[in-house]
Amino acid sequence: MKAICFFLTIITFLSCNLDKWDLEDQSNQLIPNYSLTIEGLVCNESFNTNIYALDNNSFVTAIEDGNSVIKIVKVKQILNGEKWNLSYEVLWSNQGSPLIGFEKVKENYFISYVSNGWPKTEKFDKEFKIIRTFDTFEPFIDTFYNDISELSFVSMITDTSKGLYLTGQLTSFSKTYSCVFKMDTDLKPVFVKTYFENDTITALCPLDNDRFIVLNQHINDMSLILDNKDGKSYKKYNLGFNEAFNYANLIQLKGKLYLTGSITSGTGKTLEITLENKNAFISDVKNYEIKGISSKASSRNTLLLSGVTQKENIQYSFLTEYKDRNYLWCNEYQGYDFTRSLSIHEAPDVGLVYLFIVKKEDKHYLHFIRTDEEGATIENPYDLNCLL
């Protein structure tokens, strides 16, 4: 009797789980993991941009194409069988160069670029129709600061709903100064501030109480400047660092300040900086051989990093995540001639999206890498050593 009960139990168990056991493993098939180039979209190699998710299957970014035309582009991912493909649609375009930045605040998008020799900033609604334009930088600065003959911005940064910052340098009476220009989200100018001769503001991080901190670069010398509109918060911190940062980015994370970038010798750095009085203490340095780097704070209070590294004359891309002075994971991608990392985006139910430029037959194209929250894909295994 015990034997009969035992076999009946086994048969019942198997029949209840037969459907489950017969199902094909599709755990990875619905996760958009891919590394793909948009072949038809030729780009300039040098421009600044961001990428944002419109929904689970489409994204928007801005590019400067090979003919110096600025474009806002919608990219859609399509699953054909077991293979992912990308298509694109140009939502807006205008002649200009270079593209300074592409940002989003709530439901609105902002783009800054150079048109006819001077910066131009435009605001779009969620349908990507222009609702405001500001291109009178010169008259405003001439009135509220001094006569200028040239204005060169290198980056645009948003301060949530408080406005936009443009950083770079301006020229007045044959002298060039590092500068910051701020406007509100209706593109009304708030202030322009200048700092040091022959310098450039290459990165900015908004702080609380309308304060901000910038990276001021003078050839191979760098300093941080804390400031606000009326100058009452002004402090300068010398970093004691004698190499210029390329693709510099300042990020505040859990009360700490991080500076990422690559120096002229081809070494990437992640600096954790503590500011006290007028001294800046670099409490942690991570070095790795790279040709360029992008960084972004994640929802998990970590730093997401992506860039391009070279091994045996082959240029790879890498993705990694940094927290508490450790790399949580690292992944390397091959098969394309990567030249630059442009942007990183994280969104709920979307995972991570990385935007690169790749070179093919002397032309440059947009390249998308999409992964889960740990950067792993079906084809590319987890690898902690890709930066070594």
C-alpha cells in the first residue's frame, strides 16, 4: 500500500509540473540586450548629447550629422524573431555646428548648438515642436557684462526645474575668460559670470540653494569653483592636478563629489573629492587606460561609466558600475571600431542604454548598447577584468 501511495504521489507531482517543465526557457528573449549600429545615420565625431527613453521600445537623442546639420532623432527597437533591429525617424533638423547639448526637463526638451557663429538654444514640447528660442546671447551679455566678440560653449547642464547652464569661455576686448551662462526653463537669461583669463569651464554640477560647482581648466591646471548668482558662495579649490581632463563630468552622489574624465595621456580617472575650506582632497583615484569616458549617477546611488579602450590596435567599448571605491561589474564589447562614448540613460523597466559612436569605412555612426541593470547581455559574459 505504501508503494502504491508513493507512485501515485510521484505521478500527481509530475502531471502538475509537466507544463512547467515542457516550457522552453525564454528568460532572456524578452530582455532587450543588443549592440547595434544605425547604419543609415552618418554622424560627426565631435558633439555632445544625451539619450532619453520615450517608452520601452523607443528613444530620442540629438546628433550632428556629417553635413553639419543638427537633428533630433527618434530611435525604435524592433524584435524580428530572435533578432533585434533599430530604425530611426528624424523629428526635427536645422543647419548648425557644433551641437553643444541635448537635455530634458519634465516634458520639455532643450537643445543648444551654434548657428551662424553664435549659440542658439531651443525648447521643444513633448511632440518636438519648438515653443521657444533664445539666440540673443551677445546683446544680453553686452548689456549686463561687457562687449563681447566671441562666445564658445562646450556643455549644457540642466538644474531640474530651475533652469539650464551653459559653460565655456567668452572673449571681450581681445581677452578670453572662462564663463557660465544661466537661463530659466522659459529660456530667459538669469546671469552670466566670468572667472579667469585663458581658461575654460568644462563641467558643472548644480547643488542646493541655487549654488553650483564648476571645473575650471587652464591648459594643464585644474581647479573647482563653488559659486552662486550673487557670488556670496564663491570659493576656489585648487586640485593640484597638472593634466587636462577630456570629457570631464562632475557628479554629486550621496553627499560626495565625483569627477570623471580622461587625461591627455589616455588614462581614465574617477576622483572622489572632499572640499574643506579652500582645499580639495582627492580621497580616491581609479585609473584605467581609455580614450574617452561618459558617466552618470544611477538610481542605485552608484556611478555608471562607459568609454572606449584600445587593445592591440582594436578599439573596444566598456561598461562598468562604481560604488564605495569598487567596481560592481564590468563588461567589454568587441566587433565594432568604437571611437567615443556619448551618453548613458537609465529608466524604470528599460534598463540601461549606452550611446556610442563607431567608425566604419571612414564614416561615423550612432551605436546603441542596451543591457539589464548589471550591464550583462546574452552574448557578452560578466567580466570584472575588462578595465585591467
